[in-house]
Amino acid sequence: MRVLGIDCGTERTGYGVIESDGQRHRILTAGVVRTSAKSPMEARLLEIFRKLREVIREYGPAAGAVEEVFSAANAKTALKLAQVRGVALLAIAEAGLDCGAYSPLEVKMSVVGYGRAEKSQVQLMVHSLLRPEPAIRSEDACDALAVAICHATRMAAARRWENAE
Amino acid sequence: MRVLGIDCGTERTGYGVIESDGQRHRILTAGVVRTSAKSPMEARLLEIFRKLREVIREYGPAAGAVEEVFSAANAKTALKLAQVRGVALLAIAEAGLDCGAYSPLEVKMSVVGYGRAEKSQVQLMVHSLLRPEPAIRSEDACDALAVAICHATRMAAARRWENAE
């Protein structure tokens, strides 16, 4: 099963596609859409949407997953982020993919096994699970891959439950 | 000049297109996209996006305008709204329209002449300015038309300033 993970951000939106049976994962692509702070929001959203659509077309994932947005200390930042998330969800829905949404805690639990893991631990585990060559420098691409791994693992576990019943 | 106004909402997104010289306004269309609370968010966003795209194709506005989202008393609602706003901005950007964003206060100032106007006053002024037949029942469609009127008025004023200089 191919899964697209997206790490939404106004300035940098990470994305990654993995091929996974729920236990072994293989990386197909990962990257970041960087948008200029000088561009108006609508232009940035269009840029992000077009790149996600391109990645979906090229790698044909069956599912797409994003993180939940919480109203953080900075409400303004959270609102901007939510706009990007809307566009990411739209790209997933437009392509007819299954859609998953996870809290940062769920992603960390799934990838590191510990909900309060540090960013660096997530990156370490993503590298350990996927063994990308060369290593992935972008934290945002790593986070996107972590979301994809989380979704793939969850889906496989759900299927095992269904089969067991 | 044709202007599309959008009033973003998770359950009901209002839209309206007017033809305007900045002083006289004529209504071309107005309506509401209603999405089911039972549908997942990504499906609702897709529905809203497709309808806005259809309206843009049919009426060919030169500009699109939306309201700003503020973090309201209910932060969760504001975040949902921001996702819809992201999709509305995307529809505007994808079609290459000029994009305007106004605070609710600016819209009320522009349409009613008073920033703290009641919703009912906005509706009354929208009807008085556009004389739609039959009257527009939906508050959301009315709000969208108010945003369109605000943008058309602002743009015309900006042009007059430029010409005067």
C-alpha cells in the first residue's frame, strides 16, 4: 500500500510517499514545498496544492494522511496552518484517496513508541525504518514520512483486527 | 467589473457574484453550498471547492473576496473555518482572480457605513443595493454579497485615487 504523508506549514510543507505492508516500509519520495513569505497567502496555497497534486499523480498513493491542527500558543499561526491543512485535505479528497488524520502524539507513539518523543527521535526512527539514501535533511519531509508511517501502521493493524474477527 | 464574494462556513458557505462599477451594483448569482455534518471534512472541502470553481467558470469574475478569520471564542470552530477559507482562497488563486480579504468590520463599514452593524442591517442594505428578485433568504448568501460589494467599492475607490494622483 502506498501512503502519502503531509506535514503542513505556511512556509514549508513537507511531503513523503512510502510503500508499506504496515510493518516494512520503503520510501518512494520525500521533499518540501517552500513558499515565499512575500507571496500572498492564496498564491502560497496554490503552490502547495499544485505540488501535492503532482506528487499524487506521480506516485499514485492509495491513502493520504495529515496531522491535526491544534490552536497553539499563537492562534494566528494556527489559523494560517489550518488554511494549508484545508488545501492538503482537498488534494487528498480530489484524488479520491483514503484520508487519515492524526494528532502529533499519535504520530510519535506510532513511530517512536513514545508520545512525548523529541523531534530528533522522530527523525532518527524515520531514518532507521526507511534507510533513505542519502539521508533526509529536511525536518518537514521527515515529519511527513512519520505521518505516512503512522497511517500505514494503523491501517495494517485495523485490517488485522478485521481479519481476526 | 465582476466580483465574487465568499462567506466561508463549514456547514454553509455562501457565495455571490455581482457586476459593479463601484457605485452601482447588479447581482448575477447568489447561493449557498451546504455540506453534511456527517461527511468527513475532506469531502466537505471538496464539495465547497467544486461549487466555487463552477461559479467562477460560469460567471467569470475578475476578482474574488473573502472575510478574514479570527480566532473566535471557539478556537476549534475558527480552525475548521480556516480550512474552508484555505480552499476558497485556492479557488480564487487557481482561477487567476484578484484576491481581496476584509475583516467583518470593514465589510460592515463598506456596506452599512457602520462597523458594528447588526446582521439584519447588512441584509437590509444588500437588498437595498442589489434589489434581488426574489429576495435572498440565505443569510450566508447575503453575507457573501456584502463581501463582494465591499471589494468592488474598495477597488473602485483605489482606482479613483490612482487616477487623481
